[in-house]
Amino acid sequence: MIKLTALIFGVSTEEVYLNVKEAAKFLNVSEQSIHNYIREGKIPAKKVGRPYLILKSNLLDNLGEVKSLRYKRP
């Protein structure tokens, strides 16, 4: 978990980023599923060097869509 703190217009904001492994554990899915969701655009992520970083608030916002995909039958 990476915490970034920024001072914007005099207001301190803290952003928490998760890597793929942490996001997979948080959602109780495989790391490959997280990579697939990122590639499909279901989870927004930033690539910093090699690893992807996922903003935890974005993950929570998209949680419903990702969880529904887990139980979807082909």
C-alpha cells in the first residue's frame, strides 16, 4: 500500500494506492483477474514503471461491477 499526501488549495488530501497483489487480496480474486479487469477497463489503474497502481477509492467505486463479473456465467 502506498499513501500519497498532497496539498491542494490549502486542503490536505491523502490517496491510497494498492498494487495488483493487494487489490486481488482485497477483492478475493486472482491476480490474473485484476490484470484482466485493468486491461478491459473495468478497474482504472496507473502504470508506474512495471507495476500497476490502483487508487483504492476507484477500486471501491468499481467494486459492484467487478464483483458481479465474478458470479457471471458464460
